[in-house]
Amino acid sequence: MTHHVELIEMNSELLEGKGSFCLRSKKKTEGYQNKNKWLNQQFEKGLHYIQVLENQKQVGFIEYTDAEYSSRVVHADGYVVIHCLWVSAVGKGYGTQLLKRCLKDAKERGKKGVVVITNDQTSWTPSKDLFLQHQFQHMATALNDFELWAFPFHESVERPYFPDNWQERLTRFPHLTILRSFQCPYVDVATENIQLAAEKLGLQPVLVDLQTREELMEKSPTPYGIFSVVYKGQLIAFHRLTVHSVYKKLQKLMNNF
């Protein structure tokens, strides 16, 4: 069978027809609709959202933007930040095609380079394997196994870096607190699972919707930025957990204090 492969850069009009990649089987959910609203807002700020279509079927995507509009907590002025890179049809080189498209665009626009944040604990961040294959350099490690990788275009450019006060940020949240933005459509169900577990334990989570990059850079207790759950100064989650897992973590912390 012949495979017809296209890389399509989405805009508001195409998004209306194709929709975003993640959670596309549940287009009526609040999380999916919030993601599409978020994308439309970010298109106006230069966000790039490119899908791979194989015989008109969505099989992968990359999302990236300039650092000053990024949803990742990293100091990377002049760089492009990759939010997500995901391919469901593996072994066909689609991930490489998407990454090369991003690198080419960043270089043509005179950026300093490209950065990405990875974490082996979750599929909510891109896997670092692809970036290692394409000569990305390790820049930094943060709490909870977050890693910063970069592809600087010149030796002379300033290197990106993480904030250095993660532990202090955690101590700001003695009460059960959910910090989130809608860059990821799974944030909605992840929030719901926290709330359901908390209710069983008689806890009422504080919900903080991060509206601006400035707020994100100041408050987020992880480099991932778009979803963090903190209780008694401890990080509970930075990706979706089951209600049972959340319950066990919260219960343990409650018993320890």
C-alpha cells in the first residue's frame, strides 16, 4: 500500500476541520475544547502546530513556540521551545521529520536554537531519545527527573537554564493546590481525579489557573509548568494519576503530619 504523507501546519481554519491531535476521539470533552481554544489564542502569538497525516489520518504532531510565549518554565530568551512531539506511527521517521522542520524554521528566523524539556517518568513530555539522536546537548536537571536539552545554533550563544528555587516554590503551598494551564487537553481529567481523591479525604483543593507566562515562571513548582499538584510542600503529581494513586499519596502525607 502506498503511503501519502503530509506535514500540515495548522491554523485556526484547519483546526476547525481537523482538530487537535490529543484526545481527538473525545472532541466533546471540556479538555479537548479548552485545548482548541488555547491553540487559537496562541496562533496569534506565533505558535507552530504541525501534524503528520498518513493517507489523511493524523499520526503525529509537533507543537513549538518562541520561549517568551512558552508553557515551559525555562530561561531561554531567543530560543524556540518544543512543547510536545508525539508520533503514533513509529519507525517511519515521522518524529525526525517533525524535529527537522522545527530546527529549520528556528534557524531561518534567526533564533539562538531549540530547547525541549523531558522526563522519563511520564509520556506527557517528549522522549529524550529522539533529541539525543539529533545531537541535542544536556543543559540541566531539575527536581523529579526533569531534564533540559538544547540545540544551540552557535557556540557563542547564551545557554538556556532552569530556575534554581524549585524547593522554595514547593513550600509556598501548604494546602492542597492544583496549578494548571490548558496547553494540554488531559489537564481537565487530571484535575478531576485529584478532586475526586481529595473529596474522599475531606480536602478541598485550591485551583490556580495560570493565565500568563509571567505567572507560570513565578509560580510553577516544576519545569513542565502546565500541571502541578502540591500538598504540604510536597509535589504530588505533574501528570495524570488515577484517583486511587492520588488517594494513597495524599493519605500518606496526611498521616505523616
